[in-house]
Amino acid sequence: MKDIIIQDHKVQTKLPKDFRFENQQLIIPPHIHFEDPIKITIQDDNNESLDIVVSENTSIKIILELASAETTPHQYKLNLQAKKNAQVKYLLVAELASKKGLVEHYFTAARDAKLDLIGGFVSDILDAKMHVELQGVGAEVKMRAVAVSSDENKQNIDVLIIHQAPNTIGNMTNIGIANKKGKIVLNGVEKIEKGMKQANAFQTLKGIITSDQAIVEVNPILLIDEYDVKAGHGATIGKIEEDQLYYLMSRGLTQRESEKLIINGFLKPIIDEIDDEPLKERFIHLVNSRI
């Protein structure tokens, strides 16, 4: 795996071959299939902007880590452009101790580009936006966002997918898990603009609470200005199903162990995508300390 570290608005490591970084823009070369993931770490910068451009016909996996133990306000504005026929698997891990964190992330997909986006949020107090514009015919996005809160953590996650071209596909699955006095708000919005025929829009939002004081709010919204489309959504909030807990406890696990096992099952799609072992171990430890 190649590592790119950005600090003080500068790249601190050697860039992979043919990559360019200029004016806060990282440009990934065209017509290449990258076997190894690229990990980008933004270190202790509390007012950072970054544009990532994945050039046409390029296939790549990117892990972006936002990490800081500072409690001061943090603000990030991030953009990712997937050019024509680019194939991008993208994992964002936000682990911020800030008491006022803002992460604005915008994605665009050109003709036949495919985005597989995953957001893992384990910050203290955070407003996060993950907005996707499907701008080209045949563009696709699969969006998965998971937020875990405990104690006094408050996380607001806004996921928006806009269909701006015909024959586009948007599929989002957002999960919020809250323990103790944790609070999570998940907003899932998908919009199909007029004339965008044969667009497909689907969303699932799920809230899991493990204490009587925890709060998860889910808001699935479809905005459709075209008839010739397929769309659907669903949302659920509740505690872990009693029969699942009973089955595991009947096998000798405590209730707490059973809850952790079930919740880690929900998180497995994210954990499996973290190729960096220290980041994976830290993410697992932090999540399990919250549940």
C-alpha cells in the first residue's frame, strides 16, 4: 500500500509515479489499474481542503484518514472527481476529538464512472456531508455510511445523491449505532432531476440503540421529478432483536458480548475494507469502546 501524508497543506511523503500535487489538488494519472490501495492521511490540520482527481479509465482504491486528538474546531472541505469510466473504491475514516467538527465531502461522477463509497464516522461532535453528483450517463454510486456514538458524542451525517444524467444508479445504506447518551442524525436524500430517464434510486437507513438514553434519528427522502425511473426507500430504528440476543446468550455469551458481536457484524463491510492494519485495529478498538 502506498502512503501519502498531507500536513500543513503540503505533501510530506514521496508521491507514487505520475501522481501530481499542486494547488491543493491531487491528480491521479489516466489509464492505470492500481493493484495496491492508496492511503491518504491528513494529519492534525484543522482547516484543510483537498481535491482528488481520478483520471479517465483509471481503477483505484483510496483510503482517506482524518485523524486528530485536538479538541479545537476542525473543518475539512474535500472533493473527489471521477472522470469518464473511472472505477473508484473509496473509504473515509473520520476520527476527530474536536468539539466542533465539520467535514464537507463532495463527489462527482462522469460518464460510466463507478463510485463505491464508504464512510466510517467515530468522531466526538461532528457534522458530516457526503454529497454525490452523478453527472454523466451510466454513472453509478454505491454509498455506505456508518456512524457510532456513545457518551456525549453527537454526529449529524447528511448523505445526498443527485441524478443529473439518464441511466444512472444510486444506492445508499446508512447505519447509526448509539450507546449510552450518544446521538446520531442520519439524513439520506436522493434526487432525480427532470428528464433523467431510467435512473435508479434506492436507500436504506437503519438506527440501532443499545441504551434507553441513546438517540438515533433517520430521515430518508426521495425527490423525484421524472416518471420513467425506479426508486424505493426504507428506514428502521430500534434495539437489537431479542431473538438474536437470546440465541447468542444461549450459547454462553453475556448480553454485552452478544450486542458487540451483532454490531460488529454491521460494521464488517467497513472493517474489511481497511487494508492498513494499525488503522483497522484502532478503528475496531474505538468502535468497541463505544458500544
